[in-house]
Amino acid sequence: MQSDEKRMALVFKALGDENRIRILKLLQSGEKCACVLLDDLRITQPTLSHHMKILCDSDIVVGRRDGKWTHYSISEEGAAAAIKCLQELTKVTFTDNNKSCC
């Protein structure tokens, strides 16, 4: 079981790279084969594999094997969890325990 902090770090790692943002934008229109992503991004297969592992580890993207290729899509559940993660992390709560620095 992963800690909340570890889970949040995986989500933000997935979103913290320009190529992974490009991949997510391509996947917004639906499932894509890795070969299509390679053509659109103009990156090498090992580079794509690296980025897809990070996206899949974050649960934002899921892969489906079909022969020698993998087809990727955005996971609705993973995307919802990423949104929740950002909301939780940026939620401001005021309590009586807020201490002044002076």
C-alpha cells in the first residue's frame, strides 16, 4: 500500500514533463497505439516506453497489449484520482493551531 505522499509524487512526476503532457493531449481523443504515438511525437521507442511507464505507474494511463504493440488510453479512474490529489494538496484549511513565525 502506497502512502498518500508517494501516490501524489507519482501523479506529479507523470505530469511534470513536456513529452508526457503531449502524450496525454494525444490520448484525449481516445486510445492510441504506441506506433501512432511514436509517429506523432517523433521520439524513439525506448523514450516512449520510459514515458509510458511513468504515466502507467501513476494510474493516469492504462495500456492494453495487442500483438507486439500496446494501445494506451487515459484511465477515467486514474484521472479522477489525479484531480482529487491536486484538490487535496491545494486545499487551504485554517485552524487555531496555525502558528506565527514570530
